[in-house]
Amino acid sequence: MNAMTELSLYRHLDEMTPWDDRLQVLEVVGIADEAPEVKTFTFRSDNQTWFRYKPGQFVTLELPTDDGPVLRTYTLSSSPSRPFSIAVTAKAQAGSIGTRWMFDNLKPGMHVKAYGPAGDFSLHNSPAAKYLFLSAGSGITPMMSMLRWLNDCAPWTDVAFVNCARRPEEIIFRKELELLGSRMPGLSLGFLIEERSNRETWFGHMGRIDAIRLPLLAPDFREREIFCCGPDPFMRAVREMLQASGFDMAHYHQESFGAPPVDLVPAPFSEIAADDLPTEVAAASQPVRFSLSEVDGTCFEGQTVLQAARTSGVRISAACEFGLCGTCKIRKLAGEVEMSHNGGILDDEIAEGYILACCSRPLGPIEVEA
């Protein structure tokens, strides 16, 4: 009761500043079951700031498991049109570590550190007159974020929303989607399941998405801006189907966290003292000063700052390791780097001296805040 009566909880938006992942952590304020093995976790800022992001973006949570911190990336299912909290909806897959830890341990009032928001998968980056949101399983989360935003800000938008699930009870957000279908005049819903269930009668479409079923669920799909998210085999099948149909793939967008790049540094070099390296290797290496750790390291040719940190025993948080999630963002204090990222850092952050350690390679001696 005391928490609910604190005047500080009722600050107006113009009295607050945007959430900054470099300074603040998140507090769990709600946990809800959405489907079998699917939960939504709602957070607010521990410093009562508001959240500014694009619908469809993601955050990376640092989970304090018994075996040490684990970084896991989750798409936001909430909408920035409701900026006082954010939510992630996660499915605990077989063998999952981070998500299972969240299911078993997170409780309202607990705190976790987060990085982001980040990512380019958003309808804000590709405005259109008509959309097709195509998803499978938990890939529905960025679609739900975008649909919730449209419901709050542009409810007349023409949206075909198609979700594929194994069984009827596994359709995430089904009740809310059906409610939105009754309120948004331009929204058409299409559900496709693979098998019937003893728990719920089903009279809708069955099977997997293909060139026959897609036109039934979205007859004018060729005229729409398509956003797709789901397991890799699902997205691959969708891409091939659209290409075969003659769809203009410039209007196709998919959410994919991809895979880390191949380590370009010969493994033995990372285990050899700098003074013992071959002359040509030593000549191509660059000294790196990790100021907070007070460690002097070496970055070999082709190696990233993140790899050099690990070789030197310096811990820098990193999740995706290919410049997308932004968790390895650190401040560069001196020197120059070559950075090739995938959207995990903003231009104004680069102007402030920040780099992504996972995709930055020194052009000479550098010093970083790590």
C-alpha cells in the first residue's frame, strides 16, 4: 500500500527523463501467463524514467544465475505508446537456461540490469498503407508490439495479422488479438495451427504456411509491407515462398539475431605472451589499455576489442557479438577504431565516444573504459 501511495509514482511524463541503460536497472512489476510455457514479464525503471523505443525493438537482460551472469535478448511485446513500463514475452524452450531461470526465479520487486532498446525491425522504419504481420510461435512478440502501437495511435490502419502455432492453446495473445479485431476496423486476423488439441475445439485453418494457405489468409499479400518473425525454418520457408510468387522482396522484413562472426584471430596467438609472438604478428598488433581494470592488453591483427579484453582477462558484457544488441557498448578514451556494426549503437553515442567492443578493431594504440 505504501508503494502505491508514494507521490513519486504519479509524476507526469514531462517531469521525467528517458530511461538510460548505461545508468539504470529494471524492476519487475508484473508476471503473467500467456500460453503453456509462455510468460510476460513487465518492468519499470528503478529510477522512474520513461521508455523511448520503436515498436518491434528488443532489449538484452543480464540475468544473475547461480553460474554467473547470463545475457539473453528478448523482443519487447509492449508498446512505446505506453511509456511507463516495458514488457518481454518469453517461451521456455527445452534446454533454455536464461528463460528458465526467469520462470523459476523472477518475482515482482526484483531487479535486473538491461541493455537497449536496439534493433531495426519496426514498422516505423518502413511506413506503408497496408501491412502483413506474419509470425510463428513466440515470433509474435514484435508483431504484438507494433499492433498495440497501431491500436493506440492509428487504429484504422490496414493490417493482416497471421500467426502460426502448433495447437490452438499455444496461440500467444489470442484473446487480446480477438478483442483488437473487434475494435480495429482495418485488422484481419488469421490463425493457422498444425494439429488439433483435446483441450480446445478448432474449426479454423490447419497445416503449415505455404503458397496455397497464405493467399487464403491474406489474399492481397503482394500489396503489403511484410514483417516476418519466427523460427529460422519458418522464415526461410516464407522467404522462398514469397520469392517464388514474384513478391518484391524490398518490402519484406524479418527479425533475426543471426549468428556471431567466425573468430578471425588464430587461436594460438591469444595464448602467447606479446614478447614471444612472431615478429610479423607483433608488428601488426596494437596495445589496448583497459582503464577501469587497470590492465594493458594486446589486440592482434583482425581481432576485436572484445576478443582482446577476453584474452587479457577483462570482462565486457556481450550477447549477440555481431554489433546488433549493444550490450558491449563502452567508451573509447583515446585512439581510433574501425567499427562495423548492425545497428546496436546510435550516431549520438558514437559522437560521445562510445564503441561496440564486439565489432571494433583498433587502428592504433587505444584506451577504453572497461
